[in-house]
Amino acid sequence: MPKIEIAKNAFPYPMPMVLVGTLVQGRPNVMAVGWVTRVNFKPPMIAVALGKTHYTNRGIHETGAFTVNVPSDDLLVKVDYCGLVSGKKEDKSTLFTLVRGENTGAPMIDECPLFMECTVVQVVELPTNEVFIGEIVGAYADTDCCTDGKPDIEKIRPFTLTMPDNRYWHIGDEAGKAWGAGKALRG
């Protein structure tokens, strides 16, 4: 199939939307983030990439801890709002019921069906962003969003972000079984 050249500022599709929480000068702060991914199996680690000018970065540097909160699609408006305003100017934490992580004390959002608390293991400095790599030291899910004791994507109802068109998307139907669908190609 023919290809056209597009802008180098391309993104993989889709990117999960989360809320990153931390304490900044002792005060809870949350920020909408689409640049997040798991980066290590054992110990479990996750990375979030944040622009260097964000208020949230300051708190992560101060405390060495952050949370990754996976919202359901019914929180989309609040999540988007958390990406529009800075914690320097507005206390976004009042939008949610916060609980403190047992291991880090970092704020977790009770309305989110899944959240993880992390301790910083490395910060990677890039030209415009900082990548915070955190070890997941606690993970929690609503019981009604689990099947057989594991988080269930259909029950969580997360949403994703696409860029550069800057739109949110619902998660679709199952496409296949990981580490199984390709077995049909084995000789």
C-alpha cells in the first residue's frame, strides 16, 4: 500500500489516559497524562513523561513518589480539566476523593477503578521532558472492576488519547489473545 510522508511529530496509537498524583509542598496535586507505559517486568516499573515546566514534576522530585490513576470514561471531563489548568493556580485535587498510598503517602484518586503507587527509581532528562521511572510498590483495583481477581478492561472502561488530533477514544472490542493468536503461524 502506498505511504505518504507525515510530520515527524508522530505518536503511537492509542495512548492510555491517566491521572498522575503527587504531593507538591505537602499539598496533593493531580495532572492528566497520556504519555505513560510499563517499562519493566520484575520489579514492576512504569514510566510517565512530563514536560519540564509542569508543577507536578516539582512534587515528584520533592517526594520521590507518584501515583498513576486509571480513570473510567465517566471521569473524562474531570480528567481533561486536569490537563487544562496548572496546580500552581488551582487545587485540582478537590475534584476527587483522595486516599494516601500506604507505601508512599502519595495521593490516589478513589473514583479511579485502578491505581498504582510508585517510588522513583530514575529520572531521564530529555530536551523538553522528564521521564519519571517508578517502581510500582502498591497496586489497587475496585473489586467490581475485576474478573477472577484481575483488572477487567471492559469493567474499568478506560479511555485513550490520540495525538496530534487531540481526541479521546473509548476502548473497543477484543481483537485476539496475546501470546496465542500468532500460534497459527507456527510451522
